[in-house]
Amino acid sequence: MKIHEIGEFGLIARLTSEIETGAGVVKGIGDDAAVLDNGERLLLFTTDAVVEGVHFDLQHVAVEDVGYKSLAVNISDIAAMGGKPTYAVISVGLPDYFTVADADALYRGLREVARNYGVAVVGGDTTGAPVLIVSVALLGEASPAGVRYRSSALPGDIVCVTGSLGGSAGGLFLQENGGFPCPEPLRDLLLRKHRRPEPRVAAGRMLGTLSGVHALIDISDGLASDASHIARASGVRCHIYKAAVPVEPATELVARRAGKDPVDWGLYGGEDYELLFTVAPAAMGEVSAALSECGADCRPVGKVLEGKGLWMVLTDGSLTELSRRGYEHFAAAGGNR
């Protein structure tokens, strides 16, 4: 059996099925970060790697942006648990063609995002590699009451996001289609959304303080994929309203010019790093006001019901089952991200 036949999530389930958790593990494998009991505070622990030719193409993206994004995506995992990022260890595999100037640029990007989010880089490793690889392990912290999980959605909850979607997908399209007609301010906006995401740490920490907020995850693989993670982990059914998917206006313009469905880019594009969460209806006013204070939105996109699966409510009120179809490693028809 080939790995692509079982897919990324099937592989993870297979490899981790017999792993034992140790003392102090509140939550192990299966969420955006592990949660470890450290007395008065909980430690959050996450890791992610980016690989040239899989996640990025240096023909299209600057090395400095690779450094920035490699740490930013890990910070988003901590935000998705309601936590504060604290310490990072960064290991890099550097190819033969890499210069000292390239290495300086890579770490310039890493330093910038670390400074922006109060992360201390405390160690790492360097080695040679056939292509550029950046692997980050990141610690964060949260109070026991402030942690949120993807498995806590309840029937009756409203499904919300903290901002517009599809910006990264629009940026990726423009990056790979350099001559595509697009006003320069919109091009710059979308390319930045793809190359330099801004993790919603303040919003995540705020959501963790509100008892009406139940499930929480970041949108890394796409709204459809990450909503399906919440549905499956929580044992519920999620409905997403097509008319409510908040597509980034610049993306909508580019998608329509390209003959694409903008909502597809909002649903399946991924790498937006907004937060997706479920909230009790009675708490919507409080949550919206609190998020506004930290520069984020509270945009309702669906609801949670009893049952299983992920469904889209079309504009005429009919239902269609949504494919998860977000980004997945080892997919048979995979591509660069």
C-alpha cells in the first residue's frame, strides 16, 4: 500500500495508534497543539515543517518570506488553542546552492515574526539537505480555563470566523500566474496574505476567556477541511451557508477574472490562518464586541447540529454534502503550497 492511498490523516492515525501518553499530558495528538500540565499554567506544544518544492517555490517567493511564514504558521497553532506563544526551537536543512546572504535573509524573516509576537528563539540545529527545509517546534502557555479544543462544539452553536477567507489562495494564484491582470494594490495585498500571514493570537486569547466559545481551530487547510475537523472531533454535524462564506474582496475580483468560483477559494484555498470557532447563540454579542477590541471580526458562517458530517446550505435552502478537500500531504494529485 502506498502512503497516498491512505492520505495524510490516515497515516497519522496509523502511526500514532499505539503511542502511549505520559504523565501530565492533558491533550496529546489530535489538535492544533499538545496540552501539557505544568501546574498553574498549561504548556502548549506544536511543531511544523516547510519543505522547498512542497510548501514553497523559491522561483516565486523570497527566502525572507519563507523564514517569516515558517514560524508564523506555528504561532497560529498556539492561537488556535487560546494560548500565548513563548519559545521556539528552529532547525534548518540548507542546500548546497544556499549562500550566507540567503541564510541571513531566512533568519531575518524568522526574527521579524518572533519579535512581532513576543517569541524567543532559544535553540535549533543546522544540517545540509537536498532542498531548503525549516522545522519549527514552538511552546506556548495558557491558563487551564483559557484553552479551547476543536472537539468541544455543541449542537445549537453558531460557526464563526475572525476574518475574510481566500486571500492566500488569491495570492498563490497571482504568484503562479505573474502576468495575470490585477491592480497593483490588490496584487500586493493578496501576495502578502499568502506569504506573510498574521496569526490571530490576540483574538485566540480573547476567545479563550469567553465561556460561550466552545470549539476553536485555525484555518490552515481551508474552511471546509477545518470545519470537518471540528465536526468529526466533536461528534456533530456542521452546516456552512454558501452565501455567508466571507471571501476576501480582492480574491473575489481575481477569481471572477480567472473564471473561477470565489467561494471555492474561500472554502478550499487554505492558509488564511483566521480562526474558526463555535459559539453559543446567547454569547454572540459578547464575543463580537470582544473580538472587535482586538481587531478581529465575528462573522457567522454556519451552525452546529446533532448528527455527523459537513454540509453546505445553498442560496435556495437546499443541502449538499461538502468535500473536505483542503490541502493534504501525500494526496495522489498533490501540489506545491
